[in-house]
Amino acid sequence: MDKLKKVLSGQDDNDDLNVLQAAGDATTLGWGARVKGFIGCFVAGVLCSLLGTCLLWVPNVGLILFVVFYTFGNVASLLSTMFLMGPLKQVKRMCDKTRAIATAVMITCLVLTLCAAFWWKNKGLALLFCVLQFLAFTWYGLSYIPFARDAVIKVFSMCLK
């Protein structure tokens, strides 16, 4: 609030703040509001994904509806964590060296899923990208749990022997 008062009164002497720092300063939600925002956004994401799964069986347009709702559900679930960490910290963590590839694959799969559904109108490809989207989100989520990726790799390598 003090920052807003300084800006409105013309006393803002911090011109060297970049856009990301300004966005971080603007997100001053209390912990209770952050938790409520996280829960609301995450529940909306899960409901979108479930609704998409239910709409999969609608004749003719079911697969397209599934792709759209599933993708938007994943985006809402991803954005929900920004309430807990803040947008700047979330973007920094997404671009960490341990998560950069998983983040790039995840975002690419999100975009390609929608391209396959609307631009290329290829339902099989859209469904394939939904599966890849699920795998990319799982791999991305595992990066937040210490040694989880190593454990998954070890289990799969034992199963393939």
C-alpha cells in the first residue's frame, strides 16, 4: 500500500525496478488469501480435467472437448501454485536447470495439444499430445520431490531388465 501511495503522490524514486520485480511487489496477498486462491484454482483445474474426461464420450465433438478441458485444467492447476509461491518465484523455479527441460516439454505439449485439436484438426494427434502432456506434467511435478525422478528411473530400469 505504501508503494501505491508513493507512486500516486509522485515520490517514486525506484525507477530501476524491472517488470518482474514490480509484479513481485504487487503480489502482496496474505497467506490465507494465497491458500484460498491456490485451492480455488487447483479445484477448478481438477474439475476441468474431470469434465473433459466425462465429455470424451460425447459423439462427434467429445475428443475436442476433452482436449480443451483437459488442457485448461492442467494450465489452471499449474497456475494455482503461483498463489503459494508468487509469480516471480514460480517462473524462476520453472526455469531452474533441473526443471527447464521438463517445463519446456510441458508447455510445448500444452500448445501442440491445442494446435492439433483446432488448427490441424487431427484427433489422434491431439490425444497423443494429451498423453504426452500428462507424462510431462508428471515428470515436472516429480522434480519438486527430492530423489523422486531417480526413483522412477530406477523402477523402470528394473522393470525393463
